[in-house]
Amino acid sequence: MAAIAELDEMCFGREAWSAAAWEHEFERVTEDRVVLVADEGAVVGYAVLLVPPVEEDVVELLRIAVAPAERRTGIGGQLMTAALARCAGRTVLLEVAAGNESAIGLYGGFGFDEISRRRGYYAGGEDAVIMRWRETA
Ligand SMILES: CC(C)(COP(=O)(O)OP(=O)(O)OC[C@H]1O[C@@H](n2cnc3c(N)ncnc32)[C@H](O)[C@@H]1OP(=O)(O)O)[C@@H](O)C(=O)NCCC(=O)NCCS
């Protein structure tokens, strides 16, 4: 958990989750959280999903990040593949800053579509884009 929190700090700076927030996520692993870790001797990436126990409820991708030095080598894609493998038959939603081209490129490549926007949602006035994935037959 400490290694993930450290990487989160590196990737998100002031928007990083606090140690208490990470503890909360890990405590909920037995309940509705899935934490995926890319480990190459050191933690190089992670993803956090909210997977409600009720099948009809949507899954939310809460977080995904890869260490800056390891980006564009396929780790984010591997994390997405592992995440979506747990979402068969379900709908997955996520929220991303409109200017986050790398994340939007990643999500689009996995078949996520923009379904709505929250105008000026983020500090600084950036829009939040809501994207949805549904498994196609
Ligand atoms: C988004 C992120 C997780 C992608 O991880 P990654 O390991 O670099 O992704 P991959 O190497 O598996 O790339 C998969 C695909 O994503 C897209 N992609 C990744 N980086 C991109 C970029 N900078 N610009 C455009 N598309 C990009 C591409 O389609 C890429 O496929 P390709 O390399 O065959 O073209 C990473 O950039 C990151 O950690 N960003 C900071 C954290 C963040 O913003 N997370 C999302 C919000 S929670």
C-alpha cells in the first residue's frame, strides 16, 4: 500500500489520495474494491475499481496510473485488460479530465465512449468527461 501511495503522489501530486484514503480503499477490498497492481520488482502501475456486489450495478474505474518512466510500454493497457476481465456483462463508468489525452486515448482504445460532460467540474474550470464501457457481444 505504501508503494502504491508513493506512486500515486508521483502521478497526481496535489490530487493524490491521502494515506487514510488508501487505507479506506484497501479495507474495502473484501467488500467492493478491486486493487490491481503492476509489479516489476517495484510497483509500476495500479488501478482501483469499485465493483458493487449487485450484478446490475455499474462498475466504476476510480483510478489508474503508471509510473512516468514506464509509460507507453503497455502497462496501462495490461491493467485495463485485467480490470475489464472482471467486468464481463457489466457497465463500467469513469470520469476523466477533458485535457487528459493519454487517459482518454487509453480508454478510447478499449471501447469506452463519452456519454456526458460536467462543465467546469475541475479546479481551473476543466470539464470532466464521463465515459462508459459495455462489453460487446
Ligand atoms: C493513462 C495512463 C495510465 C496510460 O498508461 P500507459 O502505460 O502509458 O498506457 P499504454 O502504454 O498501455 O498505452 C495504451 C494506449 O493508451 C493510449 N495512450 C497512452 N498514452 C498516450 C498519450 N500520451 N497520448 C495519446 N494516447 C495515449 C494509446 O492508445 C496507447 O496505445 P499505443 O501505445 O499502442 O498507441 C498513464 O498515461 C498515466 O498514468 N497517466 C497519469 C495518471 C492518469 O491521468 N490516470 C487517469 C486518470 S485516473
